[in-house]
Amino acid sequence: MFELDKIIGVIFDFNGTMLFDSKYHIKAWSMYVEEITGTYPDESDQRNYIVNKSAKDILEHFLGYEISKDTLEQLSEEKEHIYRKLLANDTPPLAPGLVDFLNYLDKYNIPRTIATTANLSNIMYYFEAYDLYRWFDPDKLVYHDKRLRDKPFPDLYLVACKMINIPPKSCIVFEDSETGILSAINAGVENIVAVTGDNDCKGLDGLKHIRACINDFTDLKKELEIKNM
């Protein structure tokens, strides 16, 4: 049994970990692909070319040619604008059990932050829609930035550890993807909880340094030794 009480810093991925929003991303991508190509992807195309794929891979597949970094940034933001509108029309709740866990971390003054490949526009939307100010300092967040390499490179998690002034070996990371888990491992994190949530990733519990695999944060009490949560 892994004892969370021995961990002195917590870092969360966001999408698919704190917010189960896969269906909104899939729909937003599908709507955007239709906008730029005239054809709405069917379920097969969604499964093969959108689910668990990077924005670059998605765009280049459906456009049929390689795009520059600047074009990638522009087109990705256009898609994210659609995604945020879909969320605003529905506003799904944070992952089950997450609010209780965040209140637990706050009660015991455990340093925490978010390391995500989401862009700044999305992060600001999340903070306003879910009042994340209750638990996180926005100045300590780490998000998609041209100056940092995206996951699976270690950059995001290395910076996140510096933001909360906790070494990687003393942090626990919550992630939902193999790419994110590899990023944490590459940063020197040795305690990772895989969150299956609403994604299609299988076998995350078999990766290195996975201390527990949970469906959502309601599983923490039985999977980890957390006192007074």
C-alpha cells in the first residue's frame, strides 16, 4: 500500500485527470475538421485519427500536408475556441471525488499545482468556470508554452516541481495518459497515480512508477492510505 502521507507535493495533469472532457474534445475536433475540410469525421476516423492524437497529428492527417508551428498554434486555438463553447453550454463537473481531495490538500497545506498541455486560454476558462482559485495559485501553473517542450519531454513537470519548490522524488503526479506518465518519469518523479477516467488508455498500471490506478478520485481512500479525507 502506497502512503500518500509521505508525499509533500502534488502535481495534477488537467484534461482527462481533473476534468473528464474527452467527448468535448472529440466533438470540437470533429466540428473543426468539418469547418476546414467540409467533411465531418465518422466514428472510425474519430477513433483512428482524433482520439489520443496530438493536435499536429490530427490537423496534418485531415489537411493532408505538414503545417508550421505558427499555423499549428493558430489552428489549434480555433479548435479550442469551439471546445470552450461546448463546455460553456454544458459545464461538466470536475472529476468525482476531486473536490474532496483538493480540500484535503488545502487543509493540510500540501503544495500543489497543475502541469498541463492545455493553452493559457483554456486554463483561464477552467479557473473561472470551476473557481480553481480556491485551491491553486495561477502564477504557479505550468501550461502549453512555446518555450517548453510538450509531454513526454520532462519540461512541464520539472518546471512544476520548481514552482512548488518540491523535488520530483517528493512529488506525486496524477496523470491519465502514457505520454504524460512518461513526461513525469523523465522529470524524475517516482510516484505516479494513473487516472483512467473517460479515456481509452489501457495498461497504464503496468508502467514504471505507477503506485495506483484509479477510475476517479473517489477511489483514493481504498487505493492509497489517506488519513482524514
